[in-house]
Amino acid sequence: MALKPLADRIVIKVIEDTEQTSGGIFIPDSAKEKPQKGEVVAVGEGKTNEKGEKEPLEVKVGDIVLYAKYAGTDVKMDGVEYKILSIKDALAIVE
């Protein structure tokens, strides 16, 4: 089963950063901040403008993006955590 986002939405695979202190202690999940980085795995067709044309999205499959902390809807499929967001919640592409 695949996720196909609609309009100006994107699907990202959440990237969990392994958090470890300089002394080698791993930080437990309960003390971590929510991840805000993910890999784009699917993009919608874009939003329709006033002229009836589709406006392409600035991101493409494979891009790593930073997104707003509490944005989107969480979805778990086959043990993998995904997030469906509106393109306006994608803040930057990591290069």
C-alpha cells in the first residue's frame, strides 16, 4: 500500500536522530524533542491557482526537509513512521 498525497501536501519519512551525550549516554525517548526532519517520499500534484493551472511544489522525492514542530498528521505503515504535511509546514530543504 502506498500513500499518494493530494494537492499541496507531501509525505515524509521521519528521520529519528540518535541522541547521545558527549559522555556516551543515550537520551531516552521520553526526554527527546520531537523530530523535525524527514525525507520526502511522495508529493502531491500541487495547488490549483486562480487561472486553473497546477502550481508545482518546491520539493521533490528524496529531499530532506525540516518541518514545523507540531505540523502534519502521523501515519505508521509497516512499522515505518510517516508524516503527511501541507507544503506550507515544510520550512527548509537540507542540502
